[in-house]
Amino acid sequence: MKKIKLSSAQSPSQDHSNDGSALRTMLWRTRWLAFDFRNFLLLLIRHLPTNWARVKAYRLFGMKIARLAKIEGGCLILGGPQRITIGKGSVINRGVTLDGRFPLTIGENASISIYTVILTLQHDLAAPDFDLVGAPVSIGDRVFVGTRAVILPGVNIGEGAAVAAGTVVTKDVEPFTIVGGVPAKPIGARPRSLTYELADARP
């Protein structure tokens, strides 16, 4: 898992007062004002009453959502929606956090349960400067993630794997493996003959 450290030059809180560049400061403020407005619109989308409307709106912001995918209300989108990809038939349940500050890819027929948090960026607790580190996250086809699980930056979850409720996933999960605990450890296995289509099972 290769994580990318963000230098202070990439931080939105960088102080430009010492370089005497009023124009540069104004451009930074304009940029972050635009980000704030985008985030405000993303918060409004989470309250739209139908999946059709939410998916359409997220696509306008660049999120790549395949057909038959479902995104329930109340989801929180962090960072860039254009870096988030959701495969055919996958279900993102209510209140899930999707972090698009680095690429986040969810495969086909994956089920992400309520209040799951998927992060691609976090603080480095071992760094003296408490700096930010990030890495892409990939979740394979037919993965199940239980309620209130947390998936940290740089994790790859293999096809057909399952993450138990409340689990904190800090390392890659092998295909068709069931993990649980804090941090996640293998606790079982799923059959390798999975063929279900989540869209077919919806009411």
C-alpha cells in the first residue's frame, strides 16, 4: 500500500501573507469559496427524494455511476466526486461516507451498509508534523461491508470478500475472505461461486 504525503504547499490553510502576493491570496480564497459552494450543493443532493434524482445529480458532478447502481439518501461525499466510481448494481446505503480526495472504486453488485466510512485521506499519526497521507481505495465485485465499518486509505478489498459490522479495515482483504474486528482479521470465508445480482433482489 503506497500512500502519498501531502506537503504543506498543498494545504488549503497555507499562509501567503509573507510573500506579499495579494493576487495569489485572492486566487486561493476564490478557489476555496468555489469548493465550499460545491460541497454545499453535494449536501443538498443527499436530501433529494429519489435514487434517480440523486444519481443524476452526482453524475453532473463527475461521479462515475453505472446503471442499476443505487445511492440512498444521507450519504456524505468528501473531496472530488469525479474520483469516485460505482459499478453496476451496487448499493450504497443510507449515511455512507465516500471520500473522493483520492480515487475510490467500488465494483459491481457490492453492498455497502449504513453509516460505513470509506476514507482515502487521513492524518499520519507517526509524523511529527501530523501531516496528511492518502492513497486510493478499491472495493471489488460482490463485496459486502457491514454497518458502521471503517475502511482506511490504501486498502484493496478483493472480490466477494465481506467486512463485519463495526470492523476497521487497515490492510488489504483477500478475495472471498470474511474479516472482523479492530483492526480487521480473517474470521471466515465466503463461497467462490457467488453469482447474485443485487438489482434483481430489490423490491
